[in-house]
Amino acid sequence: MFRALRPVLARPSGTVRTCVLLVLLATTGIAILELVREQTGTPGFFVGLGLALLPVAPLMAAFRWLGRAAPAPWSQLLFCFGWGACTAALIAILANNFATQWIAAATADPSEADQLGSVAIAPVVEESAKAAALLLVFAFRRRHFTGPADGFVVAGFTAIGFAFTENILYLGNAFVQDLAEGTGVLDSVTAATFFVRIVLSPFAHPLFTVLTGLGFGAAAVSARRSRRICLPLLGLALAMGMHALWNGSSRFGDHGFYIVYSCVMVPLFGLLVWLAVRIRRGRLRAVAGELALYAAAGWLAPAEVPALASVPARSLARSLARRSGGRAAGRAVARYEADAVALALLRNRARRGGPLREADFAGRERELLNRMWRRRATAGPALARAAVMEELLPPCFDPSAPFDPSERFEPSEVFGPPERFEPSEVFGPPETFGLPDTFALPETAAGPTGVPGPRREEGSVRRSGPWTPATPAGPSSIRPCVLPGGDGVR
């Protein structure tokens, strides 16, 4: 279904789509702010705005931490936040109000209409509105939507934006009520609302929408068409069900809220935190395993691999580059890291899904390698130094040989100019991805076929093997390597 929609949806240019989305977000943002201000009053709006801002930064940092293994562009994440805070919130408020009024008119019981609307209508409307942002990213930014981790992060930012606007409304209304009744601060409705929504359950909306994000993420790596359609729908259904259970918890008796919170929400939150950490570590292991093959073929320096598979080492490399070469050098290292991670994940997906899932693998691989090539002279030494400083290399590895600028070789002398890059000469065509993790490489060459490997001087440290292979390899094959310190993931 999604593949059939993409050619139709993708006809406008990227600039046109960006302008349309910006206009949509600006229009809905102005509308939702005015609507909330009208319902809460100006004092209540500003009080609610100030209190609702408190959990936004910590929640963003938590989801950004998960995505740092393969970071998505900030523009994409801010779009998701804006969609949740503006467009999805406006759709939810208008649809919920309409549905509640219709039910009240049909049943002549406003209280029952409110309860039924919160349990049966609100979860469906709100989760569908938030899922629309995930669908847009899935359809138009597939290069940045490569698995469950991306679905996790995109869903989290969308839900944070939605909860932010909803908290303004609830806290603003509570403040207006307290002003009318003259309630003290500690006994106020505002304090109780703040405790429940900001302190006790700031993760509620992200937890619901993450289920939808995991469905889209699983669809992104699935080879079966039926799964690519059913998994997002299953995730959306689970999100609606959890949302309905949460909204209806007060109907289970005086302690219904606490029972649902302690027996369902907290365990599910713990499960998703465990899953997030596991996904992050798995993605870093995939980066290490795939880039080890490129390093064995000469595309990267061996010391770069453990640094690229460690988030702290990547950050340190950017810092070292900025310290020695300014902001331009730091940006070059950041882009090199992003391209290297994208290359590793591209190959990992192609290996699992085959050529039909990555039909443009050869062109995309060549594009990433060429971009990395242009920045390697700046990024390579910084990453290698970061690997040494983070103690990611074995003690026998001598950092002076690969990192001494006076001995650093010029890439063109070793690998040839970028136009000579032919990844298929080293790794074979994409059709071979169904094979095990053993790739036939030239027996002595460290670069592409026909290009001499790195020069060595007598007495220098061997640069092609800073770690020990996991299993003995034959003379003409290279197997993925085990990085120092177990799985090599930091």
C-alpha cells in the first residue's frame, strides 16, 4: 500500500513539499494557540505554557539519546514535534469536541458523553493524528526511517509535542479554576494536575505512540508486503488500546488509576526502556560489523571502526576536530560519521532483505563512499585519536604510527581518485547478500581490485588488524571482527 502511494505522493519537489508543510504547521500552530488561549484565558495560558515546558527538554534528550546510534536530522525531529504540538493537537481538539457534543445530543447525558468520548473517541482520534506524522516520514524520508529505532524516536518526538499542547490546556484550565475558587497552592487543582501529568506520567503519550512507531519501524525492515501493511496497523491498534485503558482507568473504582498505573503503565514503560537500550546496542553492533568489512577492504582505517561504533568516541572525535580545525572541521567529522553509519546500516539492510529491498544499493553505496572520501583526511585522524583516548584499541596497538600527521598517507596514493571507486569490485553485486557473513576479498590488497594497498615501512605497526577476528578466516576471505572489550559497543 505504501509503495503504491509513494509515486503519487512524491510528485511535488522537495522544496514544494517543505513549503507546504511549513505553511501547514504555521497555520495550525496559530490556530491551536488561539484556541487554547480562548479556553484557558490569557493568564491560564501563560501559566500552563510555563509548566508544560518543564518535561519537554528531558524527554527530547532521552529519545535523542536512543537515536544517536544513527541520528536523524534535527529538521525531521522538529517537524515531528511541531506536527504533534500543532496539527495533531488541533485535529484532536476539534474532533473530540464535535464527537462529545454529538454523543451528548444523542444521549441527553453530558457526563456520560464526556466519559464515552475520552475512552472510545479520543484514543482513536489522537493516535491517528499522531500516526500521520510517522506516515509522512515513512513515505518521504525512507533513507532516515530504517528500522525500529527510527520509529521509536520519530514517534517519541511527535508524542512529546502533542503532550506539550495538551498539558497547556489542562494546566491552564486548572489554574483558572483555582483563581475562581481562591484555592491555596498546595491544595490547588493546578498542583494535582501538575503532579499527575508532569511528575507521575510525562511518558504516557510517548509510550502510546511508540507502539505505532515500532510498527512502522518493523515494516521498514520487513521483506514481505503483507507485513509492511499490517505491522503499522497493529502498532496503531495497540497504541489506541493502551490509550483507551489509560483514559478509562478512573472508571475501575477509586483506585483504578493507581492499579492501571502500577500494573500496566510502569511495567510497559520498563519493557520499552529495555527494548530501547537493546535496539541501540544492536544498531551499534551492526555498525561495527559492517564497517569492519569496509576497513578490511581498505575503505576505512582500522582504528576508525571502533570509534564509529562508540557514541562517546564519535562525540570526542568531533570535539578534537573543532579544537584543531575549527567549526568547519567539526562539521566535516560529523558528516563523515553520519555517512559511515548510513553506509553500515544500508549494507546491513541489504544483507537481510536482499536486492529487492535495496534496489538502489550500488548507487547509494557509491554516493556515501564518495562523500566519505572527501572528508576522510580530516575525519580519519580525529576518529583514530578518539579510539585511542576512549581505550577502544588493544594495548599492543601503537597509536603513533597511524596518527602522526607527518606519516599520514594521502588517500589518492592508496585508493586512487574517487572516480575509480567501484564497490562491486570488492564486495560483489547486491545479489550476493543472502550469503553468510563471509566475503571474498583480494588476498593481499587492502583497497579495491587493481589498486595497491596502504604503504608500510619496515618496523612500522601493522595497520590492517588492530583487533582479533572472531573466527579463523581463510586466506581469501574476511569475516566480521570482534572489537576489543566484548561487543565493542559503548
